[in-house]
Amino acid sequence: MASTFSHSLRKLAGNSIIPTSINRSSAAGISGTKSPFLCRLNHHTSSSAAMSQTDSFIDLARNRRTIYKLGSNSPVPDAKIKELLHAAIEHVPSAFNTQSTRLVSLLHDDHRKFWDIVIETFAGLVKSGRIPEELFQKQTRPKLEGMKAGVGTILFYEDPSHIAPFSEKFRTYKDHFQPWAEHSNAMHQYFLWAGLESLGFGANLQHYNPLIDAPVAKEWDVPSDWRLIAQLVFGSREGEAGEKAQKPIEDRLKIYGSA
């Protein structure tokens, strides 16, 4: 996301409306002037920059779609993925600053190992008779193999032991801390989904918990009390999103006091 915003700002700077007669390299010269024109100009420039950033964010939200057909060709180095993960942990908010969301990132071989575990788990359900074999072979397995074809998977967890002290300290809100934590977890999911889109990936969100919780925790040494919430799968975009039906906006949005 930051790179998208930076591109917009550079584009804006390249088409600056500041007159060439003003020495922009002299901050003192500009700050010392009393010209109302310059005051209006600076306000207009900062407003334009803010609008450009907002437009970029809206475009990013619009372009973030569910992409199921993924490939293993990463458009960026792994370092950019790590940078995005760090940004999510550092900058996504949480109620009372609890910071209870936990992320586990699985790339390349570990990503493929994860989906092998999911496939093995479902194969076990087929063997026990809980899932029809025909359904597994024709629908479930091809879908899981499609996930495995991607670049990586981000596992989203919540740490209950980190939430408990806040419930004890603020007893008026004690029943709200778990849902609030899940709100923050969802924001991490959205942030990373949109961020991966900005890097050129396609992604989709899955929920194979709690079926896979135990073998995954064992394989990657995840604390047993962490609660798995969701799995964000990403890779190169090898297909497009399907049509998205929208319910009427007027049924979902109310605005009061607008000029």
C-alpha cells in the first residue's frame, strides 16, 4: 500500500502547480512570505495529495478480490513479504492496545507442506467415512491442490493468554475482549490481503480450522493455547475473480448530516 501511495505522490509532484519563479529549494524563503496566494497554494497542494492518497486506497480496496487460481511465481522478493508482515504487526490497531493477534507465515516449501497436511487431514476424514470419497476426489482435493500451487500461506492466530489480563483488569468489558480481539484479527487479515494485492499477488481467505489445528501446531511449534482463526493463501495471479453481486447500497448505508 505504501508503494502505491508513494507512486501517487511522485506523480503529483511531477505535475506541481507551484510557479517556477518560486525557489522551492529554499524553505526559509517560502515560510517567510506573507502571500495569501502561497497559503492557498500550499493548502491546495496538501489537499490534493490527501485526495490522491485516498483515491489510491479506494482503488486498492476495489482491486482486492478473491483469486483462487494461484501460481508459484512471486512478483516480489521474500523481503517485501516480510516487510508487509512487519507493517501489519506494528500498525494494525487493537482494542486497548492488547496486541493479541499472532501471525505465522509459511513460504514456498513450508507453504506446500502445510497444504499437504490439509490434504492428509481430509483424506483421513474420507477413510473414516465422514466425507464421501467421490466428493473429496472431484471437489475438495482439486481445490486444496490449487491452494498448494501458490507461494505462501499466512496463518492468523489469537493468543487467549494475552487477552485474559485485560478482561480481569477491565471487568466492565470482560465479555467483550474476545470479540474485540477478533475484530483486530480481521483487520490484520484485510490489511495483509490488500497489501499482497498491492505487491501483485492474488489471494483468498480460507478457514480449515479446527480440523487442522493440532497437526499444524505440532509441525511449526505453535503454542497449544493459540487459537487459529483463518488462513490467507497467496500466489501469482493465474486467473481472474468471478462476478461479485452487490446488494443495494441504500440498504446497507445511511448518511446523516451531510452537506
